[in-house]
Amino acid sequence: MDLKSVMEADVAVIGGGATGIFTALDLTLRGLSVIVIEKGSLLSGTSGKFHGLLHSGARYAVDDKQAAKECREESKTLARMAPFAIVSRGGFFVHLKGEQDRYIDTFVNALAQCGISFEKIEVASLLKVEPQLTKEVDFAVKVDDMVLDPFRFFYSAATYAKRKGAKFLLRNRVSELNPSGKVIKTDKGDVKAKIVVNATGPWAAKLLRASGKEIELMPALGIMLVYERKLVHSVINRLRAPSDGDIIVPFYERSILGTTAQLVEDLDKIEISEDDIKLLQEQGAQLIPSISDLQYSRLYFSARPLVRGSDPRETTRDFQVIDDDWIISVIGGKLTTSRLMAESVSDLVCEKLGLKAESQTKSLRLSSAFESTPVKGSIAEEVYEPGMSLALAEEKISS
């Protein structure tokens, strides 16, 4: 779509990922006019290229308690909001013989401190449910991890937002932010807004540099390997400090092995090394031995928009909302907490605009509105009917 004249809205949201879509939905339901500007298609960035895990919070309970508590609550909210987008429910943290035994008590105590539901499981019982797991498991805990199909979820959320008045300008790159005129220059024309929300994830710092501003951001690369077999029925996490290759996720009839965490210097020049792939395979085989004999069908990757810290594994998965007058940026967080992130951003937007209106998204129930092929290179590339065109879904949502 070409913009024939300057478009105007109360708020322009830059970024069509999970947080951008939720922000548009939240603000629209509060009565504000919203335009979403996305350089690609919806979920073409990090949100469409994660491993599918809807976090119970257990992974962060030991060292990142605030993020753990946020994931605990938000995973339940998203599952209630769109049960049709949940692929599987339940997960296990498994400890292997020979690894640090004292981490078991540390982990279990942290779950209790964070209020995260868990159940200790007999290893023999677990192996009956998950027969491909290594026999080296000597302790297991069941948690409320789930698997989310982001395309079914967020295309439905975007469709609802559009029905309520939000506009989506897809495949439209921002070239300049002009705070003095409150104008966003894009490939297809100018957009004028009272407030801009920078929800571009790992590209947030790069976008702000166009207006001479800087934020502290640490993009961290995560690689996932896809296997053409359902190796597990529940999410399997390795019970140890966060590390590479410590999760296997069932995604429909396939399995996803993840993930890595390396700093990214240039988001436009990401290179995947054979050593990274080999490390994932070796670590995955320690959980599921048959992986040693299997060839992955493809790999995909994305960059996490982490709040800057000393190390990508140790940095918090909590989020920050940064208020810089006309521009509000949101960084960090998880797809699991995207609704909460959007609510926090929207609260600030309303405060700045003098609008007293509460968020409605927590109690919202969505209807399924997605039947198309997702973006190439995404988590769900092989899953949907190839005869359906992504362009058709985009046409319905684009304004």
C-alpha cells in the first residue's frame, strides 16, 4: 500500500512482533488511534523465530526471580486468551547423573520462593511417558511449561486489533524520526503521531540512532535446530544453570532443539558457525541419545533484545520501558511477557496523553483468525498448508 498523504494517529507503534501487536491492541481498546509500522511481515523478526516455549518461569527462578514471577502469571494469561494456539502443555526439568547435585535443591527451593507450581516425578514414571529420554536422568521435576504457536496467536490478536480500529502498514521501513515535527518518515510516506512506541526488539537501539539517541541493548543470538520427528511429548529442560542446548520443544509433529546465546555485533550480518551447530547437537544428544543418529532438517535463529549486562546468559530477562519524550522504547523481556510489556508501555502512553483508561487485555479472549503459511525461516515454516499464501493473511490485516 502507498500512502497518498500524511497519515495521523495518536500513537505509532514501530515493530510488528509480539510486543508491538499487543501494544496496538491494548491502546486501541483504550480508545486511542494506532498505526503499526513494520519493515517486514508480522512476526518476521524475533517473535516468529523463538523455540515456542511459553515459560512457566521455572528457568529463571534461581537467578532472575522477577522475570520468573512475570512468566508464571503471563503464561497462564496467554493460554487462557487463546487456547487454540497452545500446541502442548507441561514440561520437565531433568537432572543427569554426574552433574552438580546441589543445584537440585537450589532449583527446587527457588521454584517455591517464586510461587511456581512443580511436582517431583519418579524417574521410572517419566521414562514411560518420555521413552526417548536418556537413562542418565536421576531426578525430575514437572512444571507448567507450555508450547505456543506464535502465528496462530498473534495473527488473531492483530486481526482483533484491526477490527477495533488499529491500522497496520506492513513491509514499510522507517527511514527517519523527526521529533520536532513528530513525523516518522517511511518508504511509503510520512506518519504523524503524538507518541512513538519503539517495539523493534533487537533493532531498538539502531532505530533510535536515526534520531541521535542511544539506549543500552545487548542483542544475543539464539540458534534452533528442527528435527522431523516428535522426539518428546512435553518440553524437556536440562536441570542445570542456563546453558547451550538445554531445551527440547515438541512443536506439532516436529522437535526443536535450542538454544545458544552469543552476542551479536551486526544484526544484518549474522553468521552461524559449524561449531555452534555441533555443540547444540552434542548437548541435545545428552538428553535424547537418538539425536546423534538424526540429521536436523533445518536451522533458524533470532536475536534476543536483552537489557545490557555482563553476559547474555546471566543478564535479566525482565524488561525496561524507556521514556524519552516523544519516543517510548521497550527492551528486554520474553515473548511470554509481551502482553505485560505492552500494558506497561500503554500505561505510560496514556499518562503522557492525559487519558485515564485501564488495560483490557488481561481478560481478553481471542478467536482463531489465522490460516496461512508463516514467514520462511520461522519456527512454523513447515507446519501450515503450503497452498495458503501469507500474502492473503497480510492483505486482510494491512490497511
